[in-house]
Amino acid sequence: MKDMIHYKNYYGSVHYSDADQVFFGKIEYIKSLINYEGTDATSLKQAFEEAVDDYLELCQNEGLKSDQSFRGSFNVRTGSDLHRKASLYAKEKGLNLNSVVTEALEQYLAHI
């Protein structure tokens, strides 16, 4: 994935500041704001991994549940016409709306 790094099911962004001559990013797809930086790709990746490990350790020490990057559910705003069409299609096929949306996403994303 372009401009992203991955570690322990967490994803981090990768950016570069020419003014500061530093790479930086944040852990994406969680509620907490956790930043990291490095002077090169290797140090950025190391800082990202340390940030993830520190976050998980903090959650464990504080008795908190750590955020998961992807929980398996999300809200989609489709507009009323598409919502109606998908719901009626699901009903006609004896499916639920989640199954229809999941199948549509799987088909759409099958090429990547």
C-alpha cells in the first residue's frame, strides 16, 4: 500500500517534511492520535513499531481495550435510492443487506 506501513495489524501513514527534513506519520484507523517520526525510512519504521508497542503496553497497563484498526463494521451513506434498491434486492434474494453489501465489495475489490 502506497504511503503506509504495517505492524501488528496496525497501519501508519508515511509523509516527508522537506522543511524539517524528517519523515513522519501517525497510526491510522484508530481513535487515539499517535504520531512518530524518523530521519530515514528505517528509523521511521522503527519509530512506528515502537509507537504501536507503546500504545499496546499503555492500554494493557491501564486496563483499557486497545482500538482495532478494522472492526468489521462501518457506516455507509449510499443515498436513499441505492439503499432502497439494495434492500429490495436483498429481500427478493432472501438475503440480508449486510450480505449484499459484503458481496458487492468483494466483487468490486477482487481485482486488487
